[in-house]
Amino acid sequence: MGSSASDGAWFEALDLSLSGDVDGLYVSKQIQQMVRFIRQEAEEKANEILVSAEEEFNIEKLQLVEAEKKKIRQEYERKEKQVQVRKKIEYSMQLNASRIKVLQAQDDVVNSMKEVTGKDLLNVSQHHHNYKHLLKDLIVQSLLRLKEPAVLLRCRKDDHHLLESVLHSAKEEYAGKANVFPPEIIVDHNVYLPPAPSHHKDHGLFCSGGVVLASRDGKIVFENTLDARLDVVFRKKLPEIRKLLVGQAV
């Protein structure tokens, strides 16, 4: 009897001991599983963070690259525009310079033509017969322009004798054309027009011939010298001359 009770207690104690060991193993396994789960979840989260961070990095890097590319393109376009503007300015300046050179060349030709023609005018007064009739026509033309009853007339000192010989006929011709009384013409014997140019004095004041008439009060003056007539003709013909020169240049 005593032995059976003692054995039962021992088995009971052994059963409790085994039961405790089994519970401890179960709990330990549960803890290990929880640790593995937590570790796995932590690793997954860490991987997600790494992937997300890498994606954000790549996106930001791409944005930075695109922004830099855009900046470079804008800088290139800005410099290209500057180059184009500079080229246009340079082209415009060269074009204007070329036009100025062409105009200067045309002016040189025109002035040369005028100078040659001016020298030819000097020969006009050498032919006294023809020049005398020309003086009369110039006086009549001047009187018709002024339409004054009395005028002051100036001429070259060398032309004085020729002028006196045609003065009366000029007054009569004017009176007939204007249907008025012959005007009073006062020849200025104190102030004469400059003489013709000579090789001794080419750059001073000169007059190739003709007359200058003015009203008695001096308010109206009509310069009808050969040089003034030449200036008028060249001013009128200048567009035609330039057009002719441009045509020859082409």
C-alpha cells in the first residue's frame, strides 16, 4: 500500500514536470516564431524603405538632370539669339556702310561731272557774240521772275561792256512779254560778281558768268549766274543721274 502511494506521487510529479517542460518548449517556439515574424516584417519594411528611397532618389536625380538639361538648352537658346542679333546688327552695319560707300561714290562721280561741266562753262563767256545774247536772255528771265519796276543788277567786271550793249533790248523784251513799262535797271558799278577762276586762284570765290538781280530794297534776290543755273540743273537731274549710275553699277 505504501509503495503504491509513493509511486503515484512520483508519477504525478513526473507528469507535472513533463507538462511544464512541454509548455516551456511551446512558449519558446512561439516566442521564436514571433521574433522571426517581427524580424521578417522589419526586413520587409526596411526593403520597402530602401526601394522607396531608391525610387525617390532616381526620380529626384532624373528631375535634376532634366532641370540641368533645360537650363543648358535655355542658355544655348539665349546665346544663339544673341549671336543671331549680333549677326543681324553686323549685317545691317555692313549694308549701311556699303550703301554709304555707294552713295559716296555716286557723289564723287556727280561732283566730278559737275566740275567738268563747270570748266566747260568758262568757255561760254569766251564766245562774245553768243554770250551777249545769253546775257540778254538771263536778264529777261530774271526780270520776269522779279516783276519789279526797278531793280539792281550785278555782273562780272569783265562782262560790263557786253551787258551795257544788251540792257536796252532786254528791258524792251521784258516789257513786251510782261505787258508793262520797261523797268529801271540800275547797274551796280561798286560791287561786281567774282571773276572767272584761274589756275592761280582755283579755290576762291568765282563766277563763270551771268547776272544777279535784286529788288531796290534788297529783299528779293534772283541769282541767275551760269554757276547757279548749273546747280539747279544738277539738282533736278540728280535722281536721273543716280539712277543711271546704279544701273551701270549693276
